[in-house]
Amino acid sequence: MQIYCGTDIIEVSRIEDAVKNTKGFKENIYTKNEIENIDKIKSDIKYQRYAGRFAAKEAIYKAMSKFIIENNLTISYLDVEILNIEELSRRPKVYILNEEIKKACDKHEVEIDVSISHVKDNAISTVVVKVNKEWLKWKSRNIILQHLYIIQVVTFILDIVTVQL
């Protein structure tokens, strides 16, 4: 089992500026469900929510980067969706939308937990990723098994030589 952590902090004003002034920013970063969820908010707190989701996606990448690299995968902002779930008292939950990443996560029993906080000026997120099954490639596993076998053989031979002395 491996546990990884990622954290990100962002100024709300930077995200507000990008949402308001950069064509396609929202659509390239947030899923349709995330946009619909956040745009229901009619006050400026919605930019805090956008910033929080952005920080969470960055933190997810930071926490999962080793897993992503080791499994020869790539991840983009739209591969991850973060929604508040009623059953979890509106706590955010991470959904992996990319099928390749989802398969790798299922195969290695990956669990992702996210926490998001925001105030007027800043948003922060921390993500903990738990990989329950190791992802050593078969080739690496075979090499390790071969080395273990050699060690056992050498130990056996040393035992015989020691007994004969």
C-alpha cells in the first residue's frame, strides 16, 4: 500500500479573472456538471468555488503524478470531476472520468479523498491518494523474483558448504 498527498493554493482573483476574461477557460478546466453546479450560485462566492475546484484538480495531479507516470497515463483537468454529494453532507467527492485512468485506479484499488477550503481571497485543497495494490510492472516483479531465487540458491549452497566444514 502506498499513500500520496497533494496540496494546492490559488488566489480567487486569478480564477475570477480567468473565468470572466479568458475565452474557453471554464470549458477547458471544469466539466459541464461542475459548471452547472457552481453557476447556480448567484453571489461572488461562486468564484471561490471555482478556485477551490481548480486547486483540487491541481492537488489531485500532484498526489497522483507518480501513479500516472508509472502506469504510462496522462491526465487533464477534464479527466477529473469534483462534485458535492448530498449523502456526504455536501462533502466533495472525486470522480475519474478518463476510462484508462479509471481502469488503472480500479485495478490498483485507488482511493482518493479531497478537502477544499476557501475564503474571500484564497482557495486551498489537499488530496490524499491511497494505492492499495502495488503497480510494479511484471518485468520488474520477475527480476525481483529471479533475484530472490538466486539468493535462496546461494543460501542453500552456503548451508551445505558450512555443514561439510
